[in-house]
Amino acid sequence: MIYGVSYIALLFFIVFVSFVLWLSFYFARKTKSAASYYAAGGQIHWAVNGIAFAGDYLSAASFLGICGMIASVGFDGFLYSIGFLAGWVVALFLIAEPLKRLGKYTFTDALNSTFKSRAVTLTAAISTLIVSIFYLIPQMVGAGDLVTPLLGLPHWVGVVLVGMVVIIIVASAGMTSTTYVQFIKGGLLIVLSTILTIYILKNGFTLKPDHKDQPYHEFAILSPEVANGKVVRAEDWKVVSQNEVKGKNFVKLEKGGVERWFDLVKKEEKYTLTEALSISEGDNGSKLYNGEPKSKAKFYQVGHMSKIIVDGKEVNRSGPVGPFEFLSTIEKSEIVRFSETKFTDNGKKVTVYSQNITSGKDFMLPGLKYKIGKGASVWSRLDFISLMLALFLGTAALPHILIRYYTVKSQRDARKSTILAIAAIGAFYVLTLFLGLGAAVNGVLDVESSNMAAPLLARAFGVVLFSVISAVAFATILGTVAGLIIASSGAIAHDLMDSYMKLDLSDEKKVRAGKISAFAVGVFAIALGILFKGMNVSFLVGWAFSIAASANLPAILFLLFWKKTTAKGIAWSIIVGIVSSLGIILTSPTMWDRYGLDTANAIHKLDNPAIISFPLAVITVFLVSLMSQQIRNNNTEQFKA
Amino acid sequence: MLHKPAAETGIDNAAKKKARLGVWFFFLYLFFYAGFVAIGVLNYELLGQEVMMGLNLAIIYGFGLILFAVLLGILYNYLCSRYEDDMNDKEEIQS
């Protein structure tokens, strides 16, 4: 999409980021010990910690990714809301208190509190690093997407900007400042999403979602003459070429020196050509957007309804609607989505985004992304189950969420924090359905990246709302990335350098090592954020959940609930969880597409690995623990002696 | 120093009872969550059935799962706090 700079948004952005930095330096003066750096000294109030939990968890995946996915594939996006919240049930009922009892600074410490095993230290630290990095990728991708319309800068600049600011935050103050940043943005995110939902309901529905400064583009519909499936004439347009791709027919037409792509559709023996959006790449790498240079701004935001049914009648627009009426109206109406198709035309790479009329009934059911209805393949159904499993089990095993249990002073506070977080996060996830659907029908979608649905929806309702929401979304990313980098730096400096390599660093040197690690992880995250541009951030986070669920959760659960668990069992379970989940992800159809290969030739059809990797890790910890009982008994005897 | 908890916790006599309650609540929620996934995979059409206020089962079930998690959490906290008050000394509760 093509964006200009918004100076009001820029002002809000600078003020907000400056405030966040000031907060970091303020707390930096108070951070003297390792306890203070990694766990805020265990003295954060439970209510602050609860909202900070929400702020930590409501990452780019929730605000940008889920809203974007709902806007583009309907209910399938809401599956992430349901699963992300359900994961907290596992965290609260099974993990929060026992872990707090074991707790030190990091996930590795907790896991190793019984065994003092170097193998557990090493594997848990590596697992923490891998999960955190997989969680970091979508945050950085989201940051790049966000900065583009905010500042009119390229994607990579946004990624670098977030990386640099976060490195400063983390390297300066650690957990205390991170907690307060997350507290502020968590609270603001919920309040602003509520305001945005009220705007959506007040606005109602219209067939032509014009914006204040820009009318909605009227997509041309032509009646062509067709012979043997080929378009020979198209009103006053000149036919240039025609391509058949995966059963669809795309026709390039020219008028006034501008070439545009149309989708040829046959309905009841009658042909129509429907205008599409397109990006054509030339030999020298230059791109034409809808047949014209970027500066002409002819690449429009989209997302509209083709039919609105209110009280059984078809209307052009509705007045304000209530929340349930909003959802039921969409269910009875028709939504126009835009489907991406890539092909080559006369040696030029072309990406066409064609209109896809979808009934509201289908839009409000699972199935547009994860096919589970009639005719769905076994792979597709397994993928759906696998996703739901990963979301349910992943939350409780995310290292950056786990370390937050150590920032409050008692088990009761850890529990109260978690419940407050569940309530706040639950309220937000209900709102995501309204934000996503609102974006789908209000002409604010960027076909190149679904991640910008919520901020662009805010821009449709006014630049001030957009500015504040963008600044908060940016802070959302800052807060989450900061938390992840803390977890990663803890894994490197504390688990690997101090516990595993036994470097015997002084308290001051441990903090310095943590800060240097934070810098290194931050730079790595920047590079990955640039590489994964264009992918939906919720989908990417789903991978982090799968790895966490497979590598960490079996180890934690067995440690807490099965007395026969051994250090070997835990270490092997983590290894099997990491290797199997990473193996399935790296050979998935989505990664095949990233490698530039045909997804049809991917080794398997599973995008989400948890359905295989989680049971594998569970079996491993069980079997290896049983097999290593003798060693455990010997160790216990030695200890008694 | 690094092998001590960031904040010390006292002896919790209610720990076992709370853990058992947590496991029960977990399986209760899992039952309903798995129910949603099972309907999706085994009887997809059922999710499209209108249930109330013009909304289909998928939406109502999805909202229901979110609300249920919150309510179950509040009940869990209430019961755990009661166990702690009954089984622990006041000094231990504070710690």
C-alpha cells in the first residue's frame, strides 16, 4: 500500500516513545542488582503485574495479527482469540502457583530447581532462546508494518527503529521499566479498542465506505465479448493479454496508456470482467501499482460489502447498530474479500488481488483459512486441531510470560495477577472480533499486509484516533519485544554463562552480560523481522506457541505433577520438542512458499506442528524418566549419604 | 544469590488442595474447549446453526469459552483464598 506521512501521528509517536524512554532511564537508576534486573526484585503490585501481564501478552499478534486475520478470513482469525485466552486457563490452574513456589529468575531456574542438572540448564536455555526468537519475529514484522503508514517509511526502517529503542530500554533498566511500559500500554490498548468498537457500531454499514479525505474506489465491472474462453473485446478498453492461473482467468486491459488487471468471471452463461488490484514488477525491479508508478497513489485500500441485509431487507446503508445486531447483520450479508494470485506475464512478475464475494454465513464460520467443513482433507482437519492444541498449551510455556510470575511477592499475588490478566485479555479478545469485522467492511484493508487492519480502521475514524492507536500499538510491540529480549538475555547471561558454563561472574558483571546479550538478540531479531515481511503476525506467533507447547510444557507439567520425572527425561523431552516442532515448521507448506518453492510439493501439508510434536515430547519425558530411574535413585542415595 | 527465589514464599499448607482444584478446573475447561474443536471437525454444519440473537453457534461458543475462562478464574481464586485462610497461619499468608 502507498502511504504518506501523518505529522499529527508522528507527534504522538515521538511524545509516547520519549515518555517510554524517560521511564526506562528513571528506573535504570534504581536497578542495581540481578534480582532487580531480571525479576523487578519480586516487588511489583499484583494489580500492576496483572495489567502488565495483559500488556505483555497482547502483543502485535493480538492487536495487529488477529484483527487483520479476522478482516481477511473472518472467524478463522477469531480462533486465535479463543485459543490465546484458553491458554491462560492452563497457566492459571496448573502452572502459576507451583512455578512461583519453585521460582527464581528464569524458566530454566524453575525447571532445574530439583535436579541442578547441566543438561537441563543447557536445553532449557536453548528452548527459551528459540521460543523467544520465534515470538520476536512477528513483533518485528508488525513494527515494520506499523511504521510504514505512520511515518511513510519503508518496512525495514520500522523494524530497525523498534529494535534500537527496545535495546535501549532493556539495556538500561530491565524488568522494572519493562513492567511499567507493559502496564501503561496494556491499559491504553483495552481503552482505545473499546473506543474504536464504539465508533464501528455507531458508523453501522454502508455499501460505499468513503473516508473523509478519500472516496472509496469504485471497482469497474465490464461486459466483455468472449470467444472460446478468450476475451476479444471489453467495452472501451483494449485487450492486452490473458492468463489462466489455478482455474482463474486474469485479463490485462489498457486504456489511456494505463494497464489494469481484471478477473474474468462466468455466471449463469454470462461473462463479466471485475477490476482487481495489481502489482507488476519490471526487469529492473521497478514496480507498477495498478499500472501506474507508486507516486500516483492508485493502489487503494479495500474491504466492502456487496449486499447488506437488515431485518430481512436489502439496504444500501444501515444506521448505528448494537453489538449483537452488528454481528448478525454481517452473518446475513455478503462481504467482498480480496484473494492474492501470483503469476508471470510476458516475463514480468505479477500479483493480482481479485474480488472474492463471500457470504456472511461462511465469513462467520471457521473454514476460510483452516478448511474443516465438507470436502476438507485429513491434513486440513489435523492442521486445525494442531493449531487449537498449540494455542491452548503454548501460553503456559512461554518463557517471557513465565518470568512474570516471579515479579510479585507471593503465590496469592501471582494468582490474582493472572486472573486480572485473564479478565483484561478476555475483554480485549471479544473486541478483536468487532475490530476485525469493522476493518473488513470499512474499506481500510491493505492487501499487501493484513496486519494493518486495526490501525487503518482507526485512521478512517479520524487522524487523532489513528495517531494514539498507532503510538500505543508501537508501544505494544516495544513492551512485548522488551519482555522477550529480557527472557532471551536471561537465558544467555544467567542460564548459559553463569549456570552452565560456570563463569562465576559478580552480580554487576551478570547485569552487564545480560545487557550485552540483549543487544545481540535485538540485532538478530531486527534481521529476522526484515526477512519475514508480509506474513500475518498471528500466524507467526502460532509457531512460537507450537514450539513452546512442545519443548517446554511437557517438561514443566511432568516436573510439577509426576514424582518419577528425571533430569534426563526433561532434557530429552525439550530436545525432542524443539527438533520435531522446528522440523515440521521448516518443512511446512508456508515455509516452502518462503523458500520460493511450490507449496504443492511440500513434504507434508501441516502448517502447525503441535499435534505431532507435543505428544512426542510427552512420550519422551515419560519413557526416558522411566528408563533413568536407576540413576535418579543412585543420586538420591548419594545425597542421603 | 541467583539460586534463591526473587521473593521468598512461606510454607503453604493449602498447596496440595489448591493443586487438585486446579487440575479439576483444567479438565472442566478442557472438556468444553475440546467440544468446540470436536464440533468443528466432526459436525461442522452445527457451528453454523443460529442459536440466539441472530448469532450462530460458532460465535456464541467462542464468546462462551472466553467468558467461562474468566468466571472459572474468579471462582478458582475465591476457593484458593479460602483454603489458604483456613489452612495457613496469618503470617504465612502474608509471606
